[in-house]
Amino acid sequence: MNLADSMEIDPEQSRTRILEVAELYFRRIGYHKTSVADIASELGMSRANIYRFFPSRTSINSSVCGLIVKEVAEVAHAIARMDAPAGKRLVELLYTLHRHSMRRLVEERPIHELLAAAMNERWTIIDAHNEQILAILRALIREGLQAGEFKVEDAEEAAQGAITAFLPFFHPVLVEQRVQEGEDTAVAVRAQIRFIMRALGNFQSCAVETRGRSSIS
């Protein structure tokens, strides 16, 4: 059975294959330089066939971006489910967000550029991802409040304040700016996490130097 026939039988598998090839090209040469023709050629099909599954080039960009941020969301959910105090899980979540941003900047530059564009242009898929992370953060703060670990009046407001305070350490553009300015990001991220934990009324977790390394991530 050739590729065209298999596409007729299993459209979802075809969409997955198109995204796999698109992501491969995005990682290799960047999303700006990747054309629909490149993707079609790799798959041995026409551009028109690609557009049967994705209405536009923008939808391909967004879908690949969705696959990348999904990995981060899965790690975040795994951290939230750890058997540990809420404060410790919150600290680990923040370090993990930072580590992922730094790794993409240093080791996966084309993906860093894709995510920077998605954040700056407020792609819908990124807004949904950010809301997921905020929801995890909010749930952790509520758990911490119930356990007496945190001392804030409103979990929603505290979660929004925490994610805003930490934005310079996971927003791709702001992370790159700090690195270009020669900042010692390891020192800065520890200081910012201590600041956030103090603001939440959790002084015990401020002592965690971290475990900036997690077996989960």
C-alpha cells in the first residue's frame, strides 16, 4: 500500500506523519525556512495533499508548537502528582520551567525561535498552554494553603502573581535577553524562587537550593 492509499484509510495517522516531518524540519532548519513543499517532498506527496489535512501553513506551525509545549505540560502534571509537600513541588515546577527554556535556548535554537514567536504573537495554542501551567500552579497553592504551608488570602491572585514574577525566567525572549546581558541565571533563578516562596509565606522551601535537577524532567 502506498502513502496516498494509507492517507485515505487513516487520516489521523497521516496528520501525525505530516507533523512529525514538519517538526523534524523545524528542528533542523527552523520554522521560517521550512516550506510546505519541503514537507510534501519528504513525504512523497503534493502540497495540495498537505492542505487536505491542514488548512494553512499557520495551522502546521501551531500544531507543531502544540506538540512541543505538550511535553512540558506532561512534565508539569507529573511534578504536581509527586508525593511531596506542595511547596517543594511548586519549587520543582518553577525550576523545571526555567530548565526547559534554557535548554531550548542553548541546545534547540530553532525550537526556541518558534516558541518565542508563539509567545510574542499570542498564538492560541500558547495561551492554552500557559493557562494549563497557571492551573497547576493554582492547584498547588490551594493544596499548600490547606496544609498550612502557604499564607495568602487568595490562591488565584497568588498564582497569577507568582507566574508573573517568574515570567523573566521562562519566557523565551526574556530568558535570551538575560543570557545576552551576561546574567548568572543560576543565581538569579534561585533568588527569584526564594522571593516567590517568601511572598507565599513559605520560608521553609526558601532553603531549597535545588534540586534544579529532577528525575521527572
